Amino acid sequence: MQKNLYIIVVFISFLFGAAQFISAQSIVAAYYRSWTNLPPPDKIEFNNLTHIIQAFAFPDTDGSIQYLSGVPNQALIQAAHVANKKILLSFGGMGLSDGFGVMTADSVYRKNFINNVVNILSINNYDGIDIDWEYPSNLQGIQLTVLVSELRQKFDSLNNPWLITLAVPPTSYYGQNFQYENMIKYVDWFSILTYGYHGAFSSHSGPNAPLYQSPLDNDGAVSFSVGYMYYTRKIPQSKLLLGIPFYGIQFNTAGLYKPFLGAVPELGFSEIMDTIQSGGWNYYWDSVSSVPYLQNINNTSLISFDDTMSVRLKTEYSFSKNLGGIMVWALDHDIINGKEPLLESIANTIKNHTGTSVENDSLNVPASFNLYDNYPNPFNPSTIIKFSLSKITRLKLIIYDVMGREIETLLNNSFSIGIHSVSFDGSKFPSGIYFYVLSSDAGTISKKMVLLK
């Protein structure tokens, strides 16, 4: 995996030589299906995440709480906190939401549920609650709003900064009963379930999570859903996370947008990669929906899924719409030879777009070397960059521009213990902000400098 560059992206305005810096950060929240216990907590690529959402707990009608296997997972909670990430406990899920309706309709049951939530979060050291009620109907939307408001009031009364997040449907079909306008002030973010646009319920085969809608289809797409959420439902873009599936769906069909027979099973990304390796399949890219699919050589079966390219495009789309970040379902689908390629694609796209990784800089400064601040003479583009080593280390020093593009490699070799320096001639580059990034196998340090000519 490419080393993360711990850089802060900035917007710069020059006024008589002065510069203003504004940092950017994106949420990457991934669901962890505890019953699989995959990846093992000590193998999760926490550097590519900001939040883990552990699934699932669920309410009984009287406000008591039940759990699926593996919840709570103390090893997961501890691993998240050691990595300085937040971990939420998700309540509900498909087939586990029936208790919400009765519980939220009764003030005594709601109070019981809220007190139980507080106890669970406190005892297990969670950082908040995620509600995945699939789906409230009619007056239950009002009941959900009451529940969320009472949860926030309870958390505030305890002076506790626990998060409250919601997983929500991507269209008005299931989402019409959500009172978004009344919940915005209580909820930290809404994760849009922007997948499952086609399945066994469909009249034809189609992409699981198309970024854009094909003229041959009217079942929706990610771009339509995002627009619905912030244009129609008035949710601030910063409170929306775009959902990306790490699984695909398989149709018994001769092609996209055609009739199909039988069930439509889900396949994790790793399973789909195994399918490709087994042979007998052709890879295609749907340039309209911006997602790939596989078709078997007999033209009897099709798999729609997301790969590293479509994941990158969706992450870039989230930036173009100023969304709060990305939500992933689910981590265990994305394990190939101990790596998580889809998650890495999201993280690398964020890094390349903003110049910042999703991890916390202070946790990743290596102890074996240090990089010093640099203040070049604004009217002399040549400057000296200094660094120190506490042991013999192979280092690479690269200069990047404000867009995260590599413009020059200054060093790529081993150095002895002590203080070293290298010159950088910026005369061939325009005025602006640049980043110098020193990296080794132990980690990476970055600094920024302003060049004015």
C-alpha cells in the first residue's frame, strides 16, 4: 500500500505576502459485522478510517436490548481507541428493526431504551449510537424524531459528546416518513444507503450501486439520491455520508437491463475477485453508470459490483458535492491477501484530492527521524530543508504541490545518524504552497512552505 502522506490541504489567498490556511478532513465510517469478526481487530487498516460502526444491537418492544453474536466486541473497541478512532454501536438493521415501532411509541419504553443505551455506551466505552431503522412507516417517523431528540437531550445532560448517526434510505420510497428537517440539529450525520438499487425485487437486471442512471433504467442512482437528500430533504451536505458497498449482486441473465431468473445473491468483493480468477468471465465497464460488471462467457450470469475504480469515482463525487464523507458496508467483504483494496482506494482518493490522509498526524510521527520547519526567503526560491536521524535510515524526500501532485524527489537513499540537509530550487515552479514529505518504513512526516516570487 502506498504510504499515507500526512499533509494538510489548504486554500491560500495572498495579500501583501500573507497566507491563510484552511484544513480539510473527510469522514470514512465503516460497518463491522461482528458475527464474522473479520478482519480481526488487530488487522483492520485503521489508518484508512475515522470511525468504526459495530453491527448490530437491536431493541425489544419494551426498550430492553438484544445483541447479535460478537457484540459487544471488546477487542474491537480497544483496537479502535488505541488507533485513536471512534467506534459506534449500531442498532437495528435489516430484519432487526421490528422492536423500534412499539418502543418509540411509548414514553416509558423509550426512556428504558435510552437508559439502556447510556449504560451500554458507558460500560463498553463506545463513542456513540448509530440507528439503522429499516424502515419507519407513517407515524413512526415522528416517533423516531422524538427518540433522537430525547437521546440527544440525555447525552447533553450527562455532558457527554457521544455521536448520534442515522443510516437512511436513498429515495422517498422508504424515506418519505423520515422527518429530516426536525432531526438535523440532533444528528451528527446521515449515512445514505446508496446501494441496492437493483435486486430480486427488480423487473430487470441492473447495477447494484450506479453512480449515474442509465437511460435504459428508472430505478435510481447515487447521484439522484444525493440530490434528493440535500435539495428535496434539505439536509446539509456536510451531514451526508455517501454509502459505498463492498459487495455485489449476481443475476441469472444475458446482460444489463434484461430479464433474469431466480434469486439474486450478494457476493463480497473478495468473492468476486475469486470468481474472476476462476476464469470463464469477462470484465466490462458501464460508462454510463460508472460501475463495472462481469458477464460469464455463456451469457447466462452477470455480477454487478464496485471495484477500486468505481470506488474512487464515488469518493471524488462526494467531494464534488461537498459531502461529509463516506460510509462503507462492510469491512469483511474487502479482504484480499490480508489487504483491503477498496478501503485503500477511498483513503488514497481522499489523500490525493485534499492532500490529507484520514488518520491522525500526531499518532504517526516516527521516533527515528524528524523534519524541521522551513521558512524560505519569499524572494529567493532556493531553500534548505533539514532533517535529523537517531539511527541509520533509508529515507525518501518528495515535494508536492497544493493539489497533492508530486513535483520533485529530492532524496531516496540511506543516511547516517545526525542532522542532514538538502537544497530545493523552486525557481521553475510557480508561487504557492508546497509540501515536503519525508518518509521511511517507520512512517511519514510532512511540512508545508510558501513560495512567493
